Amino acid sequence: MLRYRVIPLVLLDGYSVVKTIQFDVRRNLGNPITVARVYNMRNVDELILLDIDATKEGRGIDLHTVQTVAAECFMPLTVGGGLQTCDDIAKTLAAGADKVSLNSVIFDNIDLLKEAVAVFGSQCIIVSIDVKKDSNGKYILYSHSDKKVNLSLDECLDLIASSNVGEILVNNVDNDGVMEGYDLDLINYVSKCIKSIPIIVAGGASSPTDCSSAIKSGASAVSAASLFHFTSFTPRSCKENMAAANIPVRL
């Protein structure tokens, strides 16, 4: 039976954990090792670690940090940030990551997706896309690293579907950090466009009920940061709410 997942999302600005609001305002939350230890004690399903400044600053994620966090984790660890080649991916996996997340590279080297899947297998490769609405209310892709975006959302989803990656992480920039709920319309839209690839959603969770709503809208997993940093809710709180809504989870 498919069990739906709750995945804490840990964002780095190099060496420190940060939390953003709409990818702009930042709050420093300390050491990633300490954060990883807390989530490990809470027996979470998985953990996602993303260096949000790596590509913008022309560097990779710090592999020593990855190695240290991985040593603290007894759950699958996804790592992203500055990954541009299969060699980058290999080094990140060797440092302890179970999966990698590719984001900005899809704007200038979409072929890396298929190459990475061929080399490492679908289960290792996640594509992360950031989406927001333009002035006309249309969903468009957003690049935090200031890459030129030449793809529409539909074109991007078609390319992702054809690359056979293991999962897709969809983050709504407009909802990031504001804690007003996931964008259910976006989740529903993406899930209908990509029926064969599991969808992890991020951006806006404010309560366990939001997590259940996201799953019912088509997500296979929910990820969150502010929900766990700034409220008393835990990943288990979310899974208990999901279980009460007859959504299969691992408790």
C-alpha cells in the first residue's frame, strides 16, 4: 500500500539554516546538524536539504555539511544546491545523500536529467521547480538563481515527464513562508499533467489539515519548513491528521 510522506525541508545559505518568505526575507535558524538531530529523533519519513544560494554564487553545496548531516540521519536524505554535472551528483551521493534535487540546471542543461537517470537510476533523481503567478494570474517558472527562463510551466512538465525522474518537488514562491496553506489548484494542475511521477509539494503549510488537503489534491508527499520551525506542530501531528482522514501514512 502506498504510504504518503511528510518531509521536513531544511534550507541553507551555505552553512546556516534559513527560512525565507517568498524567497526574499530571511531568518537565520542556526546549525543544520542540530536541526537534523531534532528531525532524526522525531523519526521523520525523509529529509530534504537544499542550499538555496549555491548556484547563484557559482559553487556547490558543502559536502562536509552533507556528510555530517547524513551521519545524523536514519532516514532517506535528499540534497540539492549547485549540482551541474553527473560528477557533482556522484560526489553528493558519496557524501551520504540518498537522492539529489536538481533545480536551476533544467534551464540551461535539460539533458542532464536523462543522463542522471541513466547513470544513477530514477530513484535517485528529483527535479525541483519553483512556480509563481504572473500579473495575469498565470503560473510561470521562477529562477532564484536568476537563470533565464525559456520554458513555460507546461513545457517544463512535459520535459520532466519524458526524463523518467523519480519525483518532482513543486514549490509555490508566492506561498513560501506565509503559512496560508498550500496552493491546491497548482497541486491539482501538476498532478493531472504528470500522472506517472510522484509529486512532493512545498510552500504555505500552516497546519496538519493543510497537509491532508494537499494529499487529497494530488500530492504524494508534503514538505514544510515554517510549520515545523515556528509552530508546535510536528511531522507526527501532520501524519496523525492524515491518518484520521483515511490517508495511509507510516506512524
